[in-house]
Amino acid sequence: MQVRTVRVPYGETGGGPGQVQIRLEGVTRRFGSVTAVDRVTLEVAKGEFVTLLGPSGCGKTTTLRIIAGLEEADEGRVYIGGRLVSDPQAGIFVPPERRSVGMVFQSYAVWPHMTVFGNVAFPLRVRRWPAEAIRRRVTEVLQLVGLQHLMDRPATALSGGQQQRVAIARAIVYEPEVLLMDEPLSNLDAKLREEMRNELRALQRRLGMTTVYVTHDQEEAMVLSDRVVVMHAGRVLQVGTPEEIYLRPADATVAEFLGSPTLLDATVRGSEADPDGVLVEVEGTGWRGRCRAREPIPVGTRVKVCVRGEDLEVQRVREPKADGGICWRGQVEQSRFRGQSRLLVIRGEAGLFRVEVPKTERFEEGESVWVVAQADRLLAFPIR
């Protein structure tokens, strides 16, 4: 269907929920036979920092571009600040410059022929602000990002981290309702990226600006976000706080993407409720024990058991102690000193385990050990 694009006067497209700053309702975007965004529904509260997280090609950047107005949806509605800015069925499409959004891209996208001041002032000049008001506002924002002493320097003479600060200052200088960021730190080295994460989060909290951030870096999502939206194949799999997403993943796909766990095949042999939820008895090849589940699972169901390295203990004993959890026999395949800890790669009949142990514990390659996990630290997911 050909979508008719119309320029709707900003603010004349209706209201929305009080504190909801961004609302997506069944948003879909197709490229030929490929559905890049598949019926995505999401709300972002005013002042909230929400991250779209997922592997390459999962639809997170396309979703961000639809919010920005850089991409038109094929179906669904988009609201910003209670105003309807996109509804293909109704022929409504508010262009990017009328959506009151600031955008920071993966590339710094600074203008090489302009100074730092000129780059940050550009959005205000386009909006025909008076010269004195531009000077005051740009100076204020450059102080906010720590670049006021460099305002007369050519933008390309700055370091990567400083150029990214220029891009952020340019995006927020005209006080947009929403800040959209597409992997803005991915071009920085590891140390600078960590520093910029902390600065970015502190800046967002100080401004109280609603922010939607795109990344494939799970650690970045955990550190920055109030809530994380995990996406896969164009769909939203789970929305929650970083702690909820990591400790209580909705399914095996979410669990597998977060923390690089081992997923073991097993069959449910029993299930019971207890005060903390559901315990299931599972059996794999050469092992058996109990673990947690999000909901009751029928006996005989095939499951994936999620085993995270930080929840494992390595024991050098004849009879391991699991206290109702699960034990796996294995052999140390690799022992790598990592400074703060030692990484063991242990191969057993059940699978391959990666375990962090104290740096002072020495294990020889080829040594036989037991890998042990308590029931409360393991999760079983039905194979669908």
C-alpha cells in the first residue's frame, strides 16, 4: 500500500498518556520480504533512559529511526509527547525536524569546516535564534559537557571522545523532548568508552531528558539504562530493569544473549511449587538435579538449562556437594590468568563451562574437577 505522507502542524494530532513521552503501538517496517520491525509496542516514560539491545539485524536501529522520523513505518502508530507523529493508515507523518528529537549517531558527524562553537550553534541558527541567545545557550551547553575551553577550536582537531561530546551538545542544545542515540560510543577505545558511559548517564540524569539508546553491548545497556528492551528478529522479547532482564530472562533466547551462559539440554522429571516460585527436577546426559523455572513445566518437557559462569563453583573432591543443585564432571581444558581473576574452560559430557575463579587458585590443564551450581542459580526454559 502506498502511504500518503502529510505534514501535520506540530501539536495538532491529539493527546496521550500523562507521563508517557514515547509510545509505539504495533509498529511494523518491512524491506521487501524482510520484516525488520515486527509489531513493536513500547512506552517510554518522561525522563527515562531506555536501551534497545540486541544482535546486529534485530531491528533496534530501524525502530530508533522510526521514532526519529528518518524511516517511515508500514503499520502502527508513534506518539511523542502525547502527539501522534506517525500513522500510515491515517496518512499522518510528521517529518524529523518537527518532532522535537535530538539525534546522536555512531559516527561523530561533526562539520569539519566549523569550530566547536559553530557545530553546537548550528541547530539554533537554523531555528533563527538571536545571536546573543545563541552565544549564551551554546556556552551553557559546552560547560555542561566540559568543552567550554575548546569552543574556538576546529571540531576535527579534537579527540574522539571530545568530538562525541560535541555531537551530544549539538543534539541537546535546543532542548528537544527526546534524545535518540544510535551506538554513539562504539568507535571509542575501551577505557574512553567506559568513561563516556558514566558521563553520559550523569548528564542524562542532570537534564532529566527522555532517552532511547541503541546498542549491542550488553554491559553498556546494563550500566546506562533504567529499562532494557531486548529485541530479536524484529520483535521485542522482554522489557525490564537490567536486574530483571539478567536474573529473570523471559526465555532461552534472552538468557543466551546476556552473559554468554552455557545452555544444556535436559528433560523435566518433576515439578513442585515452593515459597520462591517453581522448582523443577531435570535430567540431562549423565546428570540430574533441581533448578528454577519461571512457571510450572509439565513432566517430559524438553528444556534448556541456563548455567552462568559466575554462579558456578569448581570442586576438587570425590563426592561434590551441590545441596540439591546440579553437579557436572569435567576436565580443565584451559586455564587463563586474567589479572583480577582466572578463567577456566572446563569440558564435560554435558557441555563446555566457562568459570571465573580467584586468581590465586591454580588448576592444571587436563585436571579432573566437578562443576557445581545451586538450584536457585539455575533456570530452565521450555524448548518451543
